[in-house]
Amino acid sequence: MKNLILIRHGKSNWDVPFKDIDRPLDKKGMQDAHLMSSNICSFIPKTYVFWSSVAKRAADTAIIFSQNLSVPIESIVFKNDLYTFDDSQLEKIIKSCDNSFETLILFGHNGAITDFVNKFGDVFVENVPTAGFVSMQFATDSWKNIADGQIKKIITPKDLKK
């Protein structure tokens, strides 16, 4: 079995004159990242690899999650290739994961995340919102062979604020 957890970065700040890759989280983005990471512990397996886009908003989201899940920040693998909005590129990166890892937790961007979930999942998801969490499982021992995944859990900040 391979387990994939996709987490979209928190809401970013559009009020600052930065390049897209350098846009930080806004206040709501930070709050939602803390809220989500404080409420998903029971859905995170004991062992995993943590990957993040190098974009500031994704990296900061990953760092907030790592702090709240007691994961050393040094163990986050920041990947330039994860700064993508294309599901085919995201698929290629996920399929490159070493098979010694049963679980990959990945912090990235939309539309890549929503499109990937709809391509590989068994439930249609209209949109994975900022700071949204999607856990998927694949009945294979090889990341290269992932297909027909089963969505195990979807959690959004809105769900936790009810």
C-alpha cells in the first residue's frame, strides 16, 4: 500500500508586490495552517516523508505543520519541481518517490492538487481549498504504479470551524 496526503498551501497574501513564488501566507492562511495541523494528527501515519514546494506560501505551510506535528523542520524536502499548477507534473514527481516510503505528505498548489485528486481518486472533489487535506491510498507497492486511488479522508478548514 502507498499512502499519499496532499495539503494545499494556506491562503496567501495578494496585497504585497512580490513575485508569485515569493508570496507569503496571509493571517488567515497562518491561522488555517495551525488549525488544520492541530487537528489531523490521527490521520497521519507513524512514518512518512514530507515534501514541499519551494514557494514561500507552501514552505511556510509545511513548516507550520511540521512544528505542530513535532516533525523536525530539517526533514522537510523542499523541491523546485513541486512549484507547479499542472497535475501531470505533480503525478510525475509523486511517481518518483522512493518505494521505501509507504507514505508521502506533500504540500503544493492548485489546480495541480484538485486535478490530481480527481484523476486518481474515487470521489469527485470540486476544489481542494487553501489548507485543505486529502488522504489517498493506492493498492500497490510501487509509487510508479499508482492508479485508481481511494480517498480515505478530506478535511478543510471550514469543516473544523463548524
